[in-house]
Amino acid sequence: MHDLAPLTALGAPAPRRISHGALTLSEDPGLALASLALRRGQREPSPFGLTLPGPGAWRAGTGVAAFWTGPGQWMIEAPGRAEEDFTAALAAEAPGASVTEQTDGWAAFEIASSQGAAPLLRLAEKLVNLPPAALAPGRATRTGLHHMSVFVLRRSEDRLSVLGMRSAAGSLWHALTQAAHRLETPE
């Protein structure tokens, strides 16, 4: 008999982390995700005291963050809470809303820059076809990256996150690390 062991989206017991020049890419298996959708006539809640962001925006609160995914719809994030029943906690904060567990469906990759915004923006130019304003701090958008649909979140001046379907985690990691490597290598 074999014991079951938890694995990250990339299939390892520990999250991957790699640095290329000014950029550090890391897998974030601890990020809990739940979608929140309003029902007809429902007032917008403030889960965990968070004012939900409008179109194209990402907003952090105390221990949670949210980004807009459509009219009356958001993805709510909770760093370090993937092993908890975050969906139940969110449902209690937003009575009457439709709340759905999303954690296991997504792979989250964090990209940090030790040299400010410029390396992040150069990386984004190689990966997605987005105007610079869509990548400003506090912005979130869904876009295509290679053959995959992803959410790109600009958490701060020196930090960007990419969330993609867990089933494509290996392809997404490959695309991100190869693009970061090409930035480091003169052409």
C-alpha cells in the first residue's frame, strides 16, 4: 500500500522556483481561489471587508484579494489558504451569492522583479498582446498566452501573477520560463 502525497500543479512535492536575471518565477500552490457571482437583484457584498473591484481591476484587502471576471462576477484569492475550506468561508461572507471552489482548477505562478517594472513589462511583451495600460499595477485581465487562456494580475510595480488552467500548468511554466530565459540571453 502506498501513501498518498500532495503534489503541486507541476507534479512535484514542492513548488518550483527559478531565477533568470532580474526575474524570479515561482509556483504558488498555497493560493486558494473561489468564484463569486451575484444572483439577480443581489447587492454587492464586501467579503472579508474587501470592496470588490470593477472591470479590469485587481484589489487586495486583508488576507484576501479579488479581481473582476465579468458583470457581477469576481475571483476571490486567499494566499496560503489552499488547504482550508476557503469556499465555505467566502460563502459565509457573501450570503445568497453563488460561490464556487476554484483552487484545484488553476495553477498560479508569481513573477517578481528585483529591478522594478521594466523586466516584468519586457517579459509580458514576449508573452501576451496587451496594451501597457492593461498591465499597470492593480490591473487584471484575461488573455491568451500561447495556446492557453490565462488571467494576468499586476499585483504591484515589481510583481505579476499568471493564473492558468491546472491541466496546462506544465505548458504555462515552460512558456514563462523560456520567455524569461530569452530576456536574460542577448539575441
